[in-house]
Amino acid sequence: MTDATTTVAELKKLVDDFVAERDWERFHDPKNLAASIAIEAAELMEHFQWLRSEELSAVRDDPEAMQAISEELADIAAFTLSFASTMGIDLSSSLQAKMKKNALKYPAEDFRGRFR
């Protein structure tokens, strides 16, 4: 599977099948999944805690660090996909709608190269 060839539906099925095979649906309620997303996001942040901006590029050159970071990101994605399935949210249309809303809120001509 690669980003270029895998659909969101395929990823959702991958996660849903994993959860179903273990009979974990009862644990995957919206509250627990939302908490799990936040917990995994905090674990991702831990890899960057105390690093200075000029040290960040070295992280990409460290295969062990990149593996750990990749796994944390995969955990976040898995819980996000499970949350979307549990709540009946079409992630693709939700993301597209949110990006349209963000484009109106932050017009490129006013925000190019700046965050305020």
C-alpha cells in the first residue's frame, strides 16, 4: 500500500477489519477514540520535545527516529479512521469542506508567507 495507490475507503476497511477481528468495537466508541487520537498526538509531540528549530532536519536523517515517528503518525491515522467509521463521517468530503472553509478564512493573497 502506498499513498499514491490506496483509497481512504481501503484504509478504513483495513482498520475496521483489524478492530472487528479482535472484537474491539465495544471499546471503539467516540469518546475513547477521540481520547486515543489526543494521546497518540501527544506521543508524536514527544519526539520533538526540547528540540530547537535548527535540530529538526537531523530528525529526518535518523532512520530510528523516523520509524518511531512514522508509527506514532500511523496510530493517529488508525484512530482517526476508526473514529470516522464509528461516527459515519466521510473523511474525504469533510476534509474538502474544511479546506474550503479555511480558504475563505485565510485567503492566500492576505496570508501568503505569514500566519496572522
